[in-house]
Amino acid sequence: MTLIKSISGIRGTIGGKPGANLTPIDIVRFTAAYAEWLKQRNKGKRCKVAVGRDARISGEMVNNLAIGTLLGCGIDVLNLGLATTPTVEMAVIHEKTDGGIILTASHNPRQWNALKLLNEKGEFLSDADGKKVLELAEREDLNFAEIDSIGNVEDEFAFVDEHIKHILKLKDIDTEAIAKANFTVAIDCVNSVGGIAIPRLLKALGVNNIIELYTDPTGEFPHNPEPLPEHLTEISRIIQEKKADVGFVVDPDVDRLAIVNEDGTMFGEEYTLVACADYILSTNPGNTVSNLSSTAALRDLTHSYGKEYYPSAVGEVNVVAKMKEVNAVIGGEGNGGVILPELHYGRDALVGIAIFLSLLAKSGKKCSELRAKYPSYFISKNKIELDSSINPDTVLARLKQKFSNERLNTEDGLRIDFAEGWVHMRKSNTEPIIRIYAEAKSAEKANELAKLILEEARS
């Protein structure tokens, strides 16, 4: 059983002892700390918070506790009910709430849940703000409202339709081309909130032939909910059997998008952002951003448009900060996370689907043919397990010295750019491990780079 506290929120497994797992006591304490942070940030103002959740089976319990706590702290609540993560982010922006809480453990299994915290911009908390919330929770420096000051609830269970309307208004989303293409689209929504949002989106885009897998938001995930190739065998088979043009798979809170080709092969989660960036850059050339562990294909693509690519530290809040700094027109993460600032600064699988279908329709290519036009890279993912006597910072410092003649980036752990590829090493904040990501133009070379670093780190 596990409880993990971080600047972006709190997540853990349901049940067990307070402080060691995500129990009702922990949910109340952390929500109250967030409410206290909001009140200190907005002195003299009655605050309002948007709350939405994915469909996991603990969601109703966690939702009731979080909303009840906010009311008890004198905070008004916009209750969005079952809603995607990007829908909650959009609601904060367009309903002008003072913050938001998303109740989702993203791709984690059914026994997990989490509270993800947003500021008034619909963005995840900064490092400083997140630490302040953690400090308030740790000190239990909390203040609850007296009877005449408790909060009120406003229910808004259809905000996903507003979210979709804003996507359709984007100048680059070509519903006419999508409708004319008459695509057959397969979707796998792992029985979570994607099952509510994605069929509505597809129909609004002009897609009438939809093959639905697991669109009933029961929270009973039919397979591992992380949209990785090894978990997508069923939709791959059905796409081939039903002769679908493309398949879309999302995680339980719909901020990550995986694409499956018409022949059942994987488009590649790393390439979701690359393809979406290709379409956006074709009409609006500009800078791009992804994190240090994401494929170099986005860099190559951006340079082909005569613009600059910038890497950021891992984590959505870091990607967003870098995007704002360099005025990027699109960015995201190699896990299928697409961020389009014209819509909002958050990973959004719904806008990713709309962009990709526009690209596919106007390209006149099959999905696999579209994938073949992008540079091919291969990523090898590994980790080093450390015993308690080894300091991960010492290991990274030694590797930095060893490879000092190569191009280094120490913004987030250590990234080494070799002539044949790159390796990125980051220590975990929750486990005694160092994660190692290596990329090259062949799987053999990526594994060779990873092996080189693993051997040096263990020597």
C-alpha cells in the first residue's frame, strides 16, 4: 500500500492506515490544505473550485470527501462530475474559478486514486505553490468555516460539450475534410471518462463510423490502463478485422493519446505529438517543446520548418513553463501528451484526436504511410536499483565527469547527447532508483547506449 505526496498533488492506494495510504483522513487533510492555500492566496475573496473525476470505482467516495471538505473550508464548488482532466482544466479557465481538483490516478491501476491540483489558470501548481500546500498539510495549519460561511455546490455535468465546442472553433480543425474522408475509427476508453467524451467529439467532427471498445464508465478497467503497445492487442486485432482507418486509445483521465494504424501496428506513443506538431507547424510555423526524455523526432521536424525546438525538465508543469518562455505553438510529452496553447496549457487527448484526424484527412495517406514519413527513432527504457548506501546524486555526478566531453544537460538529472543518440538519467523521488532513457536511430544502438551507461553507473 502506498501514499505519495508531491507538488502536483497526492496519490495512493485506497484503504489501510492513514499516512501510509490514500484514506479518507488523508483526502480531507490534503484538500483542506489546498483550500487554505487558496484562501491565503485570495485574501478577502470567496473562492470557487472546479472538481471533476475519472470513473474509477473509488471516485464517488473520494469526490464526496473532497467536495465536502471544500465546502467545510468555505469554498464554493463547481461540481463537474465525471470529466476528463483537460475538461476540468478548461472549466477552470472558462468558468473563471480560482482553482481546480482532478480526482484521478491517471494510468495507475484500479486500487489507486489521486488529487491533482490546479491554479486559477487551469494549470498544475508550480514547485513553490505545491510545496506550500504540502507544508500546510504537514503542519495541519487549517481553518474551517463557521456555519454561515460554508460553501455552496453548483452542478455542471455537461462541460465536456463546452470543451468540444472550443476544439471545433480552432482554426486548424477541419471538420469538413474529416467528414468527407468518411473514416471508420476504433476507440478504446478503458471504461472511464473517455467513453463519455470521445464518441461525442468524433460525432461533432463528422465521424459517423465508430467502433467502441470499453466506453462504459464503470471504472472496471478491462486491461492495464496505461496505453502501451503490450496492452493494446485487442483494438489492434479489431482494427484489422473491421478494416478501420485508425484507432485511438486513451488513459482513464484522457490526457494521453495512443494511435493505432489501419494495419494494427502502433503509430508510436512518442509520435502522437510529432504528428500533431507537423499539422500545426504546417499552418503556423513556430517553436516547439517536449521534455528531455521525449523523442528527437520533434526536434528534427521543427528544424525542417525553420523553427527552434527546446527541451524541458520532465513534468507537465515544466513543459508548460518552457513553452511560455519560448512562445511555443505546440508542445507536450512523449507519452502521448499534446499541449496546444491556443486551446489551453494542458495535455489534452481530445484536441490531439481532432488535430490528428485533420492531418490524416488532408494528407490523403493511410495512417501507417503517415507514420513512415517521420524520422524513426527507438527508445530503450531501463533503471538502476540502488541500495541504501549509494547516493543517486553521486552516481550522476560521476557520470557527468566521465562523459564531460559530450554535450550535457543537467536541468533535470543528466542528459548526454552523443553523436549517435542521447541518454537521459533521472533519479526517482519515490524509489531508490535511477531511470535511464536512451534513444538512437536503431533499437540496437539505443540498447548499446543504455548498456554503456548501466555499466558505467555500476562500476
